[in-house]
Amino acid sequence: MPKSKRGESSRGGDKQLSTRTKKQIDSLPEHAQHIYKKAHASAIDQYQNPEKRRGGKKQSAEEVAHKAAWSAVKKKYKKKGNEWVKKEEEED
């Protein structure tokens, strides 16, 4: 399988996380890792078509999925020092 210069798969339908991405989420709590992986997989499927990406062909589906997944994690978790902690429940 062809690889890009950052070790990410260049095959569009590949749902595997890159080695780099795996290392980045290793510091997350188990629940946050689950959120990341689910959001990432969903975004990979959703943004395969470059016309659906805000940046068009400038960003790969992997890059967009990475951003979407981190956004999903940051809705529930925040970084406190070197640790990711769950945000306190906010009343609506």
C-alpha cells in the first residue's frame, strides 16, 4: 500500500489510523480514545469526496478526519497539565 511522506495511507478507503495518529491518542483516557476512533472512522467515510471538505482537495480525508475526531474529543475532555481529564457536566 502506498504511503505519504508522513506515514499516512494514501489509499482513500483505508480506515486504519496512521502510526503518527495512534501515538497522538495514546495519552487519552480509554473513553476519549473510543470517541476519537468512532469520530475518525465516521469522518473518513463522510469526507472521501473532496467536494464535501471545507478545504477541498487541499486537505486529505485523513487530515479532515483527524481534525473532526479531535474536535469530538475536546467536547468532552480538556487537557490539564499533561493529562486529559473529562470536562465537568454543564447544565443547559
